[in-house]
Amino acid sequence: MKNKFLNGFLSGLAATFVIVAIVVTVFANKINENLLRENDSVKTENTSASAAEVTDQDILKKIDKLEGLIDKYYMEKVDKNTMAEGIYKGLLQSLDDPYSVYYTKEEYTSLMESSSGVYYGIGATVSSDVKTGVLSIVKPFVGGPAYEAGLLPGDVLYKVNDEEVTGKDITEVVGKIKGEEGTKVNVTIIREGKADPLEFTITRRKVEVPTIEYEMLDNKIGYIAITEFDEVTAEQFRQALADLEKQGQKGLVIDIRNNPGGLLDTVVDMLDRMLPDGLIVYTEDKYGNRDEYKSDGKEEFKKPLAVLINGNSASASEIFAGAIQDYKKGTIVGTTSFGKGIVQSILPLTDGTAIKVTVSKYYTPEGRNIHKIGISPDVTVELDDALRQKVVIEKKEDNQLQKAISILNKEIKAKK
């Protein structure tokens, strides 16, 4: 695990994760490690305090009382470690915030794996609907185990190793799917148009997650697809832009469809390469403390630009699209983004566990908080129904991309 803090946890899609790993960030706050503390001297007689009057002492006394009743009457053997983890998880769940979570040591280790872009797993992006608890496949990585097994975008993740996962925290599900290279995991999915669930046995292996793909399209239109905002993404983005410039690009499409988010520092760095001098994004916590991130304008992109978004574009992706839109630097094309305008902080504890809590809201340069709203495109284009379950969509049949290209060609022509 890297011995440093990363700024601004912005992975969205209701805690969307790449199955093989997730990208997290940490605010360097002072950590209160006394979530629950041992107190052998607490008496247990009075556990009837009303909710309005409950105190820390009341909570501890009632936990002690409940534990005593379990020890006395519960017929099965009790694993104290499992009981403790359940208490800690319940504490975070009581916040009624799907983004605030307690991580066991194993879960936190998984969470904080190197974000180098190389992982062990089945190679797919998964999302969790915070309202229904349904987990679904966003996209298998081409050439990865999930892709080769036949998983498709939109597949609902029903069971992992015969255990139902609907409603479970996505980190727990990720932990079940990941594993050592060469081992197998059984995945049951529900697919639209199929009457019965489909069973897949997938062998885990090393998966290299592409964060940037680019190429020059016809008429010197550059194309950059960003799958997530990882540590390495900003540098890869700059290299892609430099290469496309050398090739003589006249306009650029940036594709952040199905991008669940990532690192705040990364998206800020990338927007610094695109925007004029000014505010990129700012955050505010519950005390009104405001942190601003700015561009110096030295690398401002001044050619026709279009940005592709959809309902799976979340958090850091929405910061990117929102800033481009506010500065009128490009045309946003596609469908309304996911709508996650809040930031989480990962607070590690000394025993190797951690909690993730929502700590602030973020705002676009014009002061928009898009939480539960999303970024509305300048030009709305729904993806053709026939393409929705395709893992690989050819660029010539991609109607959203083609609309973006059409817009850029008109702008390029108008500049002549």
C-alpha cells in the first residue's frame, strides 16, 4: 500500500467500482479512532433511554447488555470478531448514506491496492444502484476473463459463488469476486430477454485496466476515451494530446461515457490542460470551509471540442464535463450524467481497518452542485437500442460519437 494520502474520493455510480480494483483517495484529517471503546465498568440495568436522549454511555451500556443476552441465550457459538465487525458496519450504515462504509482489514487492503492499472480479478466494471441495491455490469474489459466468458453490459449481478449479492455493499462483493490468479469464481447474472439466470465460471487472472485509449479519426478529429481517473491517467492524457497534436488534429472528442470517476487531483490536472485561467472546481464541508482548485490557463485547449457523457458518467467525470460546460470550452453530447456531487474521505484506523464517510459537496466553476441531478448535455443523443448490450461498439455505428464528430466538423468548417 502506498504510504501517502490521495486527495478527494470521487468514484461514483453509487459507489461504482472496477471489479478488479477500485481507486480511492484520502483526506489527511485527524482520525477519531474511538468509534467503539471497551468499558468493563459499565452497568447494564438502564437501557431504556429515549432516542432523543441517547448518549455515548447509553449506547455502550446497551451493547454490553445485548452481548450478555446473546452469551446467555443464543444457542450457537459466537465469533466475537465477527460480532464486532457487524457492530462497526452497523454504525456506519446508521448514517443512511450509501457512500459511508466501514471496511474490515481485508476490505481496506483490497480498497487500497496499487492504482497502477494492473490487478487480479475477472476484468469488468460494476455499478450499484443505491435505491434498489441491484448490482450490474457496466462494461467487461475487452480481452479480460469476464469478456471472454460472455458477460455483457447491463447484466445484473445476482449471485457470487451461489450467494445472493443484491443489497450488499459493493466492496464486499468486489472482495468475493477478486482472488488469486488462476482461481475460479462462480457468477450468476440475470440478463434482459432471458427467462432464467445464467451461470458463469470465470478464472481470475491479471487484468491490465486501460485508462486512456486514443486515435486519430477521419478529417483529423482526435479521439480520447477515458475509462477512469487513475493516478496514471493525467500523464497518459497529456501524452495522448501531444501525440494527436503532432498528427495535426483539428478538433477533439473526449469520451467519458461509463466512467465512474476516480481521483480529484487527476481530473484537476487534466482540466488544467484544457481550461483558461480560473476556477476548476471547489468543495465545501459542513462547516462552510471551502477548498478551491484552479487552472493557470497556460495550456488552454483552443480547438473545437466535444465531450461524450451518459448515465454512467459519475463524480470526477461530472467535474470534467461540468467545467468544460461552464467555460463553454466544448459541446457536451449524450445523456444526463449520473449525479454524484459529494466527496468521501477514507479514514484509516490503526488496526488496519478504515471508514469511508461523506465529508463535502463539490461545485462546478459556476457554483452548480449536481448531486442527484447530473450534468445535462448541450446536445441530447440517446444511444441506439441495438448498441446497448454490445461490449465493443464500432465507431462508425456509434450514433452518439457520430453526432459529436458532426458538431466538430461544422465548427472546423466555420473557422476556415
